[in-house]
Amino acid sequence: MKRILVTGGAGFIGSHLCSRLVEEGNDVICIDNFFTGSKSNIEGLLDRHNFELIRHDVTKELLVEVDQIYNLACPASPVHYQYNPVKTMKTSVMGAINMLGLAKRVKARILQASTSEVYGNPNEHPQPEKYWGNVNPIGIRSCYDEGKRAAETLFFDYHRQNGVDIKVIRIFNTYGPNMNANDGRVVSNFIVQALKNEDITIYGDGKQTRSFCYVEDLVEGMIRMMNSREGFTGPVNLGNPEEFTMLELAEKVLALTGSRSKIIHKLLPKDDPVRRKPMIDMAKKELDWQPRVNLEEGLQRTITYFEKAVNVALQ
Ligand code: NAD
Ligand code: UDP
């Protein structure tokens, strides 16, 4: 069993990852500044002897002794990462430098949670790892996209320059329980709106596409990547290649919730990517990984979670 650090461990994906790692008997240290994460996401872990929570910001140095580091700290929803864009960039860049410095000092293996956003508004479809992307360097999404791209650069330079044992994954849109009801991302927005019988807000014409991965599948892929063969650094895409338009997603949510909500259209945010779908051949070959949960089943599980969460919020 290993000593494992998870940054951003109180967030949506981090909380599922911490649960899995604790269940497997590892000693898990979760650090979080609670910008978008919450203690309620990890409530069930707080009294476990092999789980430790530290309030800490990754832009500051951290001294712990661990074998593995999963670096997830960074707001992921456009609404939240655009709230304080300078801080978002600092979190990605300084967070990467601090965690890579720690990995170098204690000789830990370190995995970076990068993103499909490094492909920007892609000219290649679907996106293979070798595609370099089409990213606006000065737009409203740049603090996140370019921050993550800079973090990837730092990972590969620490690897080449200092021999740090790195793993880089590019996560495509992931959803599931523990998303914040106010997160602002499309799956949580549509489900919460449908459960409250409020208008479903489609930005633009709704013909833009995304490929949605259920969180349990993603966490399996992350752990496989962390424990993959020596010398395999990635970057590797992790996502579900089933592609849907936002209109199709809205219709599925309406059907599954039986909601009376109506679909309305709002302005499309600037630089919103038109389409996104991962090529996952590398993950299949190197990690023997592919998603198992289809959108319908994943949405159903997420709706069950939000039914409780929304009820609590309304009380
Ligand atoms: P999230 O916002 O729920 O989780 C991020 C966590 O990081 C939160 O708990 C937040 O409080 C914490 N955090 C933010 N800034 C911090 C800082 N400076 N110091 C310490 N903690 C900080 O988002 P998520 O969806 O769970 O995403 C987790 C990671 O996966 C992020 O790095 C994100 O970029 C990446 N990712 C997610 C998706 C997705 O679809 N969910 C897609 C691509 C990449
Ligand atoms: N979106 C939408 N309605 C919402 C929230 C998002 O139509 O209430 C759209 C958004 O414009 C984008 C897609 O859904 O085209 C996915 O948005 P999200 O913020 O979830 O993720 P990202 O754009 O980072 O992939």
C-alpha cells in the first residue's frame, strides 16, 4: 500500500479518486483550498484512519513524504475558472512547479490532470494525442487552457531535466455525483434545472458537441495510468468517445427526469469549442482501458444524486 497525495481532493473528481484510493487501503493525504470543492464531498472519509485532510493552496510550497501525487487542484468549470483568471493561471503553473518540486525531492511518481481544452477549438476531429490544438492565447478561456498547457510543458521539462517520473492524462468532459449544483457545467446545470422544472439553458443553437465520461470510468483510467509501465508518460486521452450535441443531452435529461422544463437558448460564450471527441486508442492499448458506463446510465445515477442534493438545498 502506498502513501498518496491528491491535490484538489475535495472536488468532484478528486473526491471519487480519494474514496477509491482509501478503499484500496492506501494512506491518502487530500489537500484543497475549498474554492470549488467541499468537505461534504469527502464526509464519508474524514473518520477513516488512512485519510487525512489538509487545507492548503497549491500555489504555496508543501512538505510531505509520499510515493505518488495526483495533481487535480484547479477549478474546472468555465464559470469558476473565469471568476479569478489570474488565480487560475497561478494554480496551474505554480501548482505544477510546487508539486513537481515535491515529486523531485521525495522521488514520487506524479500524475497531472490535464484536459481536452489543450486542443482548444479543434481543427482535427476526433482528437488524437498528437494533435497540438487550436487555442486562443488571449481569450476568456485562456487562463485555463494555457495554464494547463504550461503545466504539461513543466511536467515534460521536469521529466527531461530532472528525471521526474511523470504521467499526464487529458480528461474529456466528465460528470457524475458530487458535482456542485452551482458548478455551471452543462450536465449539472441541465439536471438541476430539470429537477426544479426551470428552463433548460442551451447556449447558442445547441449543435455544439461534447463527449461525456462517467466519473467512475475516469477514476479507473486515472489509477491505471498512475500505475502504468515505467517510461510511459502520456499524454493520454481519457474520455468516452460517444459524442452528443447539447440539444441531444437536454432531451435525454428531460426524458429521464420526466420534467416539465422548456428548452430556451442563451448567448453562446466566447471561444466555446464547436466539437470535442477523444480518440482513445492509446488508452486502450497502454492501459487496457475503455469507458463502461453509457450516457443514459451515467445520467440516471447522477440524477439520483441530484434529487437528494437539490431537495436538501430547497429545504
Ligand atoms: P472541481 O472544481 O470540482 O475540483 C477542483 C478542486 O481543486 C476543488 O476541490 C477546488 O477547491 C480545488 N482547488 C482549486 N484551486 C486550488 C488551489 N489553488 N489549491 C488547492 N486546491 C484548489 O473540478 P473537477 O471537475 O473535479 O476537476 C478536477 C481536475 O480535473 C481539474 O484539474 C480539472 O482541470 C481536471 N479536468 C476535469 C474535467 C471535467 O470534465 N470534470 C475535464 C478536464 C480536466
Ligand atoms: N452549455 C449549455 N448550457 C449550460 C451550460 C453549458 O448549453 O447551461 C454548453 C456550453 O456552451 C458548452 C457545453 O455546454 O458548449 C459544455 O459546457 P461545459 O461548461 O460543461 O464544459 P466545456 O465547455 O468546458 O466543455
